[in-house]
Amino acid sequence: MILLYKPAVGEERDLALAFLSRVKLAHRVLPDEAAGHTLGALMDGAEGDSGLAAEASAIIFSDDFTEEDVRRILDLIMETGLRFQVPILLTADNRDRRLADILEEITSQQAFIGALAHLQQLIDAVGRLNEKDYDPDKWSELKIAIADANDTLADLVGEDAEAAARARDEIVPRRDALAKSMERLLSYRGPNQ
């Protein structure tokens, strides 16, 4: 059984549903307010409104699918143009968890990874700049922001669990501070430019 939560509306959805029917894969579209049910209850047929909706879209595969099956089916569904933010394979570990909680955890992790990647891109971009081309005060501000960002990254991968947890919470503010500092720096180039 494949459960679809908040699939996009339109031609992509119709193509994906037609594909699932054509290849005879049992599937069901869940109501938006089903996110308060556990994955196990949804797989077992819980249909009704749980009173809780989630923001993310998801595709949930029953535990009789292998990870390889999931990848193959997702690739085929993506060929129809339909995308899901969160693919989920039912396991003993997540069977008793609410869909909303799983979606929140996964989308939070995805946002963190995105912010971390953006921070790394900013750090790499700073490495390509030449200090003599910029205002010294603004360059100094940038150096502080880059040092703070690097300290946060070091804490994130360090052995101190508390420092790593704090660093995780600081990634977005450090990324934003570095981006603002770069913006101010790039708004004025020194007399050599």
C-alpha cells in the first residue's frame, strides 16, 4: 500500500495516480487533516479527520516494500512530474509515530541541511574575495562573521554534545549574519575597483 499525503493538485497528480493504478500498486490519497494519526493507523485504514494537518507533502510506503522498491517507484512517479517533500518507508520504529511528528522532524532536518549548505557556500565565496579590494571596516566585520561561522561549524562536529546542540541552533543566525556582512561589504568596493 502506498499512501499519498498532500499530493499536488493538477496534471502531475493525475498522471501519478494513473501510473499507480496502471501498475496495480494499491494506493490511497489521505485527507489533509490525517496528520494526527500514526503511520500504522493510516496503513491499517484510518481514514477520518484527526484534526491535524501538516505543511509538507509525503508519500508513505508500507513495510512490504524494500528501499530499492521505494527508490524505483519514486523515480517513476517523478517522471510524471509529481514531487513529494518527504518519502517515508513504514518500519517498526516509525509505525507508532504520528505523521505530523515525522514530517516536522524530517522537514526540520531538511531545512537545517539547506542552511548548512548555504553557510558553506558563503564561506567558500568569502575565500574568493581579496581584502585589498574592500573597505577595511567592512572587511573587519566580515572577518568576525566568518570566524563566528567557522567556530559554530567546529562546535557542530566537535565531541561536546552540548556545544554541538547549541551550534545546531546557531547555524541559521550565523548564515544570516555572514550574508548581511557580505552584502554590506559588496555594496562598497575600495578605490582600486
